[in-house]
Amino acid sequence: MRLVSCSAGSAVSLRVRRRLSAVGAVMLLFLAAACSGSSGAASGGGSTWKIGAIVDQTGPGAAAYAGTAQVLQAWVKHTNQQGGINGHQLELVLKDSKSTPAGGLQAAGELVRDKVIALVQGGSLVASAWAKPLAQAGIPVICGAPAASPPYGTEKNFYPCVPSAATSTGLIAKAALQSGYRSIGVVACVEAPVCGQTAKAMQESGEKAGVPVVVQSTSLSAPSFAAPCLALKDAHAELVFAIAPPDTTFSIIDSCGQQNYRPAYVAGQLSNKFLTNSNLGGFVGLTETAPYFADLPALKTFRDVMQAEAPDAYTGHPDTSATVWASGELFKRAAETGKLADAPTATDVAAALDKLSGETVDGLTAPLTFTNGNRTVSCGFVVSIKDGKFADPFGTKPVCPPAS
């Protein structure tokens, strides 16, 4: 397989970039400069299928999502080595969004002109900006990260494989109750709208579950998080949900510890730092797809391929990498069950996706049903810490939040 890529520098300050060093549903969206890359595949027995992806390869989102391009490349290489899909090799066309709406829009236009049959998506924070041209062209966008907020769940050509923000906050509320926590505190960034949206969803989920929720807003670039920590301490919040990248979450945890406030914490992404932090009074983790460490054959294949082909991407963000891998496997499943053959179109791929019902992609995802225009994923996965290691308290079975 031939790989071509390029990169450019970012105009974001070093301090802010460090705060954006891991994935979450929320991050700053500033200007940056970049370029795009593509990967081609050697021809197989049938026609080559061209798929695309728009990834924040440069700019502020790159620290979190640039590695997802490597995940997609590793998945394509592995899939082609295994004979492709239905005897067809894959060609991956990667485009850099530059972490900006304008960059994402340009990338989308190029992929439409390239006539890709689907976006097997990596990570991009600006998907809302490039959704329209793909919708107009009828090109399906399959999963990716973050896939818990619009255009996922709202645009018919966006197929999520992870629970929505409302579902995720419902899972947090359920986990809080089951773990004996009687109140939830939220620290939400002010830089991105999705921070406020997720905070509101958490308040609504807490109200449904009967768990009080207190929200404090802050900037990701704040020199200290003492103020929100003290406010949540005074409010007696027992479980804290930091809607921020993991590095910022750890800064919040340390700031709260300095205020002699050590509640339990919710994490949307996993990091080994959670296992050793003395300021952590407990832990509730959520993963977008099945926990990357779970004992599933499909995840063992993922781990083996990633450690061989893209070890840095796997080590840096294993749970996000698992979600992007699941995106590829979902495309493969739809193509297989839809019996796509030579020269399929984007319409053919969408029709195959629309027929999926209760699909778990060999346990990689919660049940996915796209029939009748459904674009809602109702369940997710909960992670805990046990004996100094991440654990799946419910096994590999997804968990569903309380009914409304």
C-alpha cells in the first residue's frame, strides 16, 4: 500500500495545545494551517473501492485526532492483506480539516469530487461545518470521533456507532446511583459549544434520575481551576464530570486536591494516569465503543494490528483508536451483508447501512439499528478501576441508561 501525507505547523500556543493533548467530546476550535494526504491500495481481484476520511491532522484538534489517520491506514492495510472486502481492495483518501470549518469544508468538497463511496471517519471536531456537501452528495459518514453530538444523530447520512451525549450522561447518572454517589458536579469548558450542550444534557439526565447536578464553567487555558473546585466542594458534589480533554481533567483533579477536595471523577476517555492519581476519590469511565482492553476476539485483532502498525496512536489514545477501528469494521459489515460488488456507489453503501438492525460488529459496539431512518444509539459501555487496573464491571455487555 502506498502512503502519502504531509503536515504543517499550528498557530495555537504551546500551553493551549498541551491542554488539548487528548480526545474528548470538547476542544478549542482555533485557526491553523495544514495539508491533506491519501493512501492507495494495490489492485485486487475486483475493482478498488475508494473511501475517504476528514481528520484534524493539524491545528488544535491534531493532538487528539491526528493519530486516527494512522488507525484508518492500519485498518485499510490489514483489511487489504486479508483479501479486502468481497474480494475488493480499498483505497483510503485522507483529507486534513486543519481543525477549522473552512478547512473541513474544502476537504469535503475534494472528497465529493473524488467520488468516494463513503467516509470511514477518523477524528474531527468540525464535522458540523463539512456535513452539508456530503449530505447533498448522499455520501454516508460512518462513525468516527467524536460521534456523540450533531451532525451525528441528526443528519441521515451520518451513521453513529456511539451513544449520544444524552445517552452518555444518562449512563453517568445510572452509574452514580449504582455506586452510591448522591450528587454530581460538572466542570465545563467555555471555548466550544459542545461543552455547554453536554453540561445541559447532564443536568437533564440528573433530573430524570433524581441526582442533583451542579455546573461550573471555566476556560481550558485558565491558570488555575481552584475556583470551580471550591464551588463544587461547597456544593458537596460527590462525583465530578470534567467536560474537557484528559490532560485538562488531570489539572482539574490536581487543583481540587490542592483544595483538599477529592471526589470521584467521570472520564469520557481512559488514561493510565487515572490508575495512579492520589487525588482520585473514585472513578466512573465511559468508552464510546467496547473497552479496548476487553476480552473479545475482535478487540484482540485490533490490539495486535495497532501494536504492529501504529503503536504510538494506540498507546496515546487506545479507546479513541478502538472507536475508529470499529468505524472501519462497521463499513465492512455493511458491505458484506449488503453484498456490494464492482463499482458500488455511495447510494449503495447507504442502502446497505440502512438495512442493519441490532448490529454489534462482533461486540465492538452497542446494538446499532439504522432501519427506518433511525440514527440513535441507546446504550454504551461503563468502565471502573479495580485492583489498580481498568475493568469492565458489566463485562462486555453494553449498559443502557434509565428510561425517560
